[in-house]
Amino acid sequence: MSRKARFELYRDTADEWRWRLVVSNGNIIADSGEGYASKQGAQRGIRSVKASAPDAEIVVSE
């Protein structure tokens, strides 16, 4: 049975909320890149990523 990808929500060493996207093999493939003052702010960030990128195109800059 394989595990599904998951968003992990956690407090960092500066006591700010952050999220990371962890795939089934345990690798982190994305993170918030910034700390949030509130847990709710970090959850909004997760919802924004989930809503904004399901069909994102790939653009190669050369």
C-alpha cells in the first residue's frame, strides 16, 4: 500500500507556521518559502497552492 502525498503544517524555530508538500517516498517537493504568523494563514497558503496550480504549464527559461 503506497502512501499519498500530504501537506505537513508545522511551527519553525522562529515560532512561525510553515507547510511542506511531502510525496509518498518521503521527499519534500515544495514548501511555503515563508513563515506565517498564524496557523490559519499557512492553511490559506496550502489552499491557494492546491487551487492555483492543478493545470499549471511548464515554462522553460533558457
